[in-house]
Amino acid sequence: MGDTGHILVVDADPEAAELVRLVARGRWPNAAVTHAADAVAFAEALSAAAWTVALVEADLPWSQGIAVVGALLRRCPHRPCVVFARAPTARSAVEALRAGAMDCIEKSVQGVLVLAAALDPILGAPPTHAAPEEPAERALRHALTAAANGQSAAEQQAWEQLLLFEPHHPQGLERLAALYGAAQRWQDVARLQRRWVELAQNPADLRNRYKSLVETLVEKLADPEAALVAWTAWRRRDPNNNELTRTLRDALVRLKRWPAYAELLREQAAEAATDAQRLIHLEELARVPGEHLGSQAEEAGRATPQAAEPEPPADPRATIAHDLQEPLRSVASYLQVLQSRHGETLPADAAALIDKARLAAVRMQDKVASHLDQTTSRVTEAKSCDCEAVIQATLTDLSAAIEQAAAQIEVGSLPQLQCDAGALGIVFQNLVSNALKYRGTDAPHVTIGAQQTRSGWEFQVSDNGIGIGAEDHVRIFRMFERGSQTTGQPGSGIGLGLCASIVRRMGGSIWVESEPGRGATFRFTVPADAVRHIS
């Protein structure tokens, strides 16, 4: 393909395009280079679809590089794209791989030279004068002779010379990695192992080579973020094999790298084939200690890997609930004093409004107390819970929103349970509130019901709203995550995450059945002995 290769450079910087031209002129003399410096030039190149490989700047002044990669792959799905980044990070590399890019490299002379070797199979091998056969053969001969004589330094130098001419020479990569490992040059070992995985001939080779790379990154370099990048690349090439995933999970847990472990669990949940598998990963994610640790705590853990694990920080919801208790108590008290002192002199409608406000403040106190129980893991006293009474209290709290939306609420027969009524009320309030908020063109119609199962009860809240796409069925139950259908709607992404947390604490599960434009049915289970699961 050397006579037909075509490199598309999408970058506002003309010097970057010139650097690619210089490298291409020496390595692939017949390859054409097209520079798309702005949106107009990119649109023309996209329409022509003449490129063999595309190099895309990660941060363009007129678009995000990831979006450009997506447009290129939609136009020509099988043509490789590479992302340029001035200072690539683990996160930017993962985002590039997820978008379908072949690689994410540093935007530098060294980065372009490294990339050039990887593009040889696509654009054609360099001409003989660029990589002469004779020096390569001589380097190989010197390496084998030095190895036979036990001259490690000379052998290492010879293999390094050979890889300059043949960057993917199998024997050179394997032997030089072993020599670097003996010298504890783990960064160099990882660099060679990244090349080594490209030569895998079958799934078993691919798995074993990626496993070695991940072990080097985690065990030797203590760099789980880079290991996640390697894991993501491996999953794209071998999505049905879980051995490497188990290796990485075990290593992250052993090193107590909880943020990276949590990110891996989120990836597994998003890729799970069944709802049951998703729930398993989400439940594991909920039990990750220190998941909310910031980057400073993570860096401290990296600097002192043998240090004791820090105590997980307090749940911010517990702090908020605690701080709200006293103001609400004051509001309820002041309203009661106002009613007792001036109730007889106030008009009837004003007295009624004060009474409604006082009762609303009291109900809010109960809800805050229930939130505090949930977030501080306190065991509530086993009490009989009348679910119909819980629903009626919930609908009373939402009466203004129901009236404003002209919503119709249907409540079926609901059971008596031994569980935390306050926690159950929080779940119902969030589900009904979402049904009112994310309504379609018709007036909201919400149906609430329950049916008995072998282990307890399954509740459902159905609506005729805007619906939820299948890609969001798991994500919406993560804290601070929202569905793609809710763009432009108010909300913080806390409600369903809180529902999932409460239901898990009760020992149940929660999920959604929905399609865009066809409403949604939220289902959750509550075991018969739910109160004993709050821990």
C-alpha cells in the first residue's frame, strides 16, 4: 500500500502537519499528506474520504478530537485513527480508545517516530535506504554472539540497535524486555510489552501478553491508571475473556487503589450482558471503600503504597441531613408558636396555610431523619409498614407538583411489611417525582402497584413519560449520573442513585424497563425481612 497511502492530519497547528510530512517523506515517499486545519477543510476531507490513516489533535479550537474521531469512523469505520495529545493522560487515552481510536500518543517528534513504526503495516514498509537490511542482520548477529558469550551489556546494545531497524522484531522485543527487567528498568519493559501485544497471533497469546503488561504496570510501576488503559485496549480486541479482568481486579484490591478499582467496576457494569450481572457489579461498586477519595488521597497512596488504608470519608449526604435537622425544627416550632398566638385573629385561609406549612415541616423532619439513618447505616427498629399509608403521605408531599402537571395517579393494592417506612417513602417519592418531571406531551399517568414473590414483594411504578434508552438503564442508578433523554431538564442525578442505595440496603434490587418515547416502569424488590438487611 506504499504507493497509495494517504495521511489525513486534523490539526490547527501547521507545524504538526509539517512534522508528519517530513517523517512521511523519509519513510513512505509515495504517501500523500492532507492537512485539515479548520472545520471547512475537515468537512472537505471527510466528504472525499481519501485517507488511509487519520491523525487527530485531541483539543482542536473548533471541536473536540474525540468528536472528530467519531465522525471519521462513522464515514469509514475500518480506517484507523490516532489521537495526538500534548500531554496524554490515562483518562484521555481511555477516552480515545473508547471512541475507537487505534492509539493516543504524545504530540512530539518522539511520538511521531514511535507512531511511524506502528503504521508501517498500513502505509507500507520503509524503503531499503531507510532501514537497510545489512545493519539489521549485523545487529542480530552481534546480539546472538553476545548472548552466547554471556555479555549482557553488549547483547542489550545489539538488540537496541536491531529494534531501531525492526521495531517489532519478536526475538528482539522478548530478549530486550528480559534484559531490562533484570536491570529493573520497568518503564522500558512496559514500552516493549506494548509493542509485543501487537504481534499476538491468537486470543491466548493476546491474553497472556496483555496480562504481562498489566502486571508490569501494576506490580512494578504502581500505575493502575496505565493498567486500565491497557485493559480497555484488550477488552476491545477480546471482549469475551475475563481472565485479564480478574488479574487486574485482584491487583487493584491488593494495592488498595480504590478509585481505579471503582472505574473498572463501572466499565464491567456498563458492558454486562444481563441485568443480573450488572447488579452484581453495581453492588460490588457500592461496597468499594474510599471510592470518594479525591486525587490528592490517591496520589498519597501511590507515594506510600505500604501505608495503612485511610478511613473512608463521611458520606456528604449524612452531613447535609444532620445540618438540616435544626433549621427544620426551628421552622416547625415558629409556625406552631404563630398558630397558637395569632390563630384566632387570622383569616381561615391563612390559618389553614400555616397549618399545612407546619405539617410539611414535620414531614420534612421525618424524611431528614430517615436520610440520616440510611447514610449513617443505623439499624431502624422493626416496625410494621403500611405501604398504602406511605404512598398517600408521598402523594400529599407531591400534591402541588401533581396538580400543576394535571397528573393522574393510580394506586393498586399494597402490602403491609416489616421495613423502614421512611426509607421506602424516599424511594416512592423519587420515582413518582421523576414520572412527573420527565413527562411527555400527554398529561402524566402514573400507576403504582406490587406483587408478592417467593422472597418478598416486587413493587412497580409505571409512567407514560419520555422513556429511557437501553444504554442508560444501568447508568441512571449511579450517583450524579443522568440519562441522555433528560438533557435540558432540571436535576442533579442524585434521586435514582439514592433509591438504588436504599433498596440495596434493604437487600433488594432495582431496575428499569423502558424505551424512548414509550414511558418507563421502575421495579424494585423488598425482602420479607427487609429491616434486618439495613446495616
